[in-house]
Amino acid sequence: MKIKPLTAYVVALLITCPILSAQESIPARWKPLDNLATKAVASPNIPGGSVCVVENGKVLFNQAYGGTDANNTRRWEKNSPVYIASMTKPTTSTLVAVLVGEGKLAFSDPISKYMPEYGRLKMRKSGTEVRSPTIAECLSHTAGFPGGTMGRLPDDSPIRNSGQAVVATILAKQGLVAKPGTKYAYTFRGYAAVARVVEIVTGKRFPEVLDEKLLKPLGMSDTTFEPKLELMKRHPRYAKHIADRDDEEISAYLEKRKRESKGFVNTAGALISTPDDLVKFYRLHSLRGKLAGNQLIPVKVLAKLYEKQPGSTGYGLGFKLYGDAVVGHGGASGTIGVVDLKNDRVVVILTQAGSTAARPFTRRGRKLALEILAKQMDSLP
């Protein structure tokens, strides 16, 4: 049966404009956020993305926009998995909070308590001895390590090509550029040291501990450092590249990548996750560590994550502090997630456009969503 020209046009329009039908049911008060997102993905710099807003467990706004690339090869879905980059940091620090609650370690513990090489640290320039940073200092970027992300390392860096234990030792041998607790320098290095501590106290690889202690209890089934076939098929960045390959070939490639990683996991920025999973994660915080009536993390332990740390600039333990009990984190892949701890509100905005291109969307979207929620509160009798 032939498709009539008009019908074919309509089919094409529906494929390339996935937000068309969603717009009709959007409440008036959410139109400004919808308009912001629609305008954002009209730019070739942001092919697609998703916005999810939840209050008291109720989804108030949940929309997907655009496609996986500038050609709209595939539509962006509401729950598309993405690399969340530095949004990984709050997840890592929350896992540490779980272990603190279990009595396995303390935020104030020096790294040298678990790795003796950190008891022999030296300043890079002067060579003078300096004390070990604490777990809290590592999580707040005040450990004294030089700033910089994994992406800035050369391809032949030993940090890129070694396992978790070896990387932690390399960082200790390289020394510090500032005394612990005195200067903020945004870096993955402290998180690499803490990740090794987690492995030492549990006797397991960091991804296994994260899965067992946090992801599985929360039901975050689409969050992982090591994605498998089905997750990669849904990932906007990779879907089009693997569309013409069979499942066996893709699975073999993923296993090869896992073997070649030599065990190092960037616990500061390498997680893949989805809006649904991230809402579950942030609500653990707005619910003060409770999960299904059980206290997964003690309230006092969790509260430590949101305290501004000495030497930092508006940063807690893995969380950026936005003010007025709003905490969260952005990511270099063009992502952001925040939680209003007082009012149980969560905003998650995900793209894969990169932080520079996505910033007008992610930052403004976060502020706009919280403003809309605040206006609703103000209008109540």
C-alpha cells in the first residue's frame, strides 16, 4: 500500500518533532520552562535533552526534546540514559555516607589511615612534608591536589592506564600543591583516593560496592559505570553508531572496553544514569536518608554532605551548595540535578551537548523550575 504524500509528510513531522504532541498537555504555569527547552534544542549546539521536575514524589513536569543529533536521527526519550559526568560526585559522596553510617570509616579519617603512602606526602615545589588529607577534604576539593579533570590528562598518562590501587599510589607520589584544608581546587584526584579507601574497607571493587549499598536499594537499575548492551542502545551519544551492528558484536566491544580499563573507575565523573534514577537518588536526600520507611543513612551523617567545607567556595562533600537548602551538581556533558531539601523538590535536566553549550539551558532551566515551584507555594492560602 502506498502512503499518500500528505500522510508521509505527517509521519515525517511526527518523527522529527517528538515534542509536538507533548506540548498540548503542558499546564500553563510550566509553559515558560517548556518554551526555554524548545528554544534550546532549536540550536544545533543542543540537539536534544530532557527535563524532569518532581515535588513530594509527584512528577509535575517530564518532557523530552529534540533528537540524539542535529539530524534528528533518533528522538530523545524522557528517560534516555546519558553520561552525567560530575553529577557522579554526589553519588560517590553519598556512598561514603552510607559507609560512615555503618561505622566502616569516618569523614575525618586521614587517607593515610588506609594507605600508608599518604602519610609520606610532600609539597610538589618545596619538597617539604605535609599531612595526609582527610576523606572530607578529598570530597570537597580541598585536599591539596592540583586542579583538573580526567579529560585534561594526556592519553599516555599512567593515571589513565592503571588500576584503582596504582592510581591512588601515583597521586600520593606526585604530591600536593597546597596544604590540605586551605585551598579549593576542583579535581578528580581526591575522589580517586577515596574510591580506593572504599575498596580497602569493603574488599570489593568500587562499582560493586556502589551497586550493592546504594543503587540496588534505591532501584537505580539504569545507573552504572559499566553499561551493558540494552543501556547503550538507548544512549543518545551511541545509539546511532551501533544501530547497524548486531548485539553480539556490541557486547563483545563493551567487554573489551571493560578489560582495557584495567580496573580504574573515575568516581568523580563516569556514571551513566537516567532522569528516573536521578530523581530516586535526590529524593533519598530530601527524605533525610529514608528508604521505604528504613533509615538507609543516619540524618546527622547525611547533613555533613551539605556543610560548606573550610577552604571551599560554596561546596560541601560532593555537593555544590546553591543556597536556601538547594544542593546538587552539574556535569561537563551538559547535565544538572538539584534537590530542594526543605520542600522535597527535584529538578533534573540532561543533555549531551557539553557544559558550555548547554549552560544557558541547564542553569536557567534549574532556576526557572524552582521559581515556578516557589510561585505555586506563594499562591497557596
